[in-house]
Amino acid sequence: MNQGEIIVKGVPMKANKLENGDVNLVFKVGTYDEKESIYRVIVKKEYWKNALTGMKNANYFVIKGKLKACVNSKGIPFISVEADSVKIFNLHKNDNGEIDLNYEIPAGTDAIVDISDIVNENEDISIKRAKNKAINYMKNYNKFNKPIVVKKESMIIVSGYDQYAAAQELGISNVPVTYID
């Protein structure tokens, strides 16, 4: 990440379309001192359109952009971000209808998919040791350390067999993936 760039992850408190077609998102983000800060994220209409393509029920955002410190008309400081890239996910909710916001999406994730959508053509690959290491990581940190890499059109696994096998063994139905052509 370059100086002046920031990554904002989470669920926006508020979203509205601006006159020029850009979208204004407002996030409440926890800070290192356990307080909260308000982040205003401006997403250019072309980024917004690309991010929403094929997306239904989007509920979690990962936005990278240029950081700007601002002051509102009342003199209160806030953070403004001009988005360079936007990834939108549909994270599954628990029985109470809440998203687990502690869920950490690994860097490079393009989507969260149902594990049953993934095709494993190499059932014979010996990954027992790697699978056990992945299981231990998932149990200790409650997250994936990397996404499963799949071919976009066929959903065939290219790499991340250990993550796939560990998720299956742990009964995890929604897994992070990275697409390749």
C-alpha cells in the first residue's frame, strides 16, 4: 500500500447516490484506541457499476482508495476516501440475521462462494500434512490464511487444495476464492 492509501472493510451505515452518479458510502470504523471514526468513501460510478455486476444482496465491502483528511461545516474532522477499487461480497448471516464482522477476508479474495460450487478434479493429491496445518490455522485464528484459487468459468481448483480440504473437514460451507482465467 502506498502512502496516502487506505483499505476500508465493513458494512456501510449509509449510502446515497450523488448528482454526478458517484456513490457516497459512510462507514463507522473502530480505531486503535477503541474509539470510532467516520469514513466517507466516494466511489466513482464506473467502479460502482463494475463492483455490482452480478451481485445480489451485497453486504460487505472491501474498498481501497486515496486517503484525505477533511473537516465538515461544523469543524469536525473526518476521513474521506476516493475509491480506487471496490470489492463487494455477500457474506452469509448467522441464525440471528447478523454478519460475523470478525470474519477476516484474506487478501486477494474475489468472492465468497459455497464450497459445493467448487470442483476438485485432483482427489488423489496427497495433502494430509498441509490440510492439518490449514485446519490448525483456521481453528486458532478463525479465518482462512489465503483464498482458494479457482478457474472462473469452471470453478476447478488450481491451488489451495489444503484450504479446500480443511474447510470440508471443518464443515465450513462458505469459502474465499480468487479467480483466474
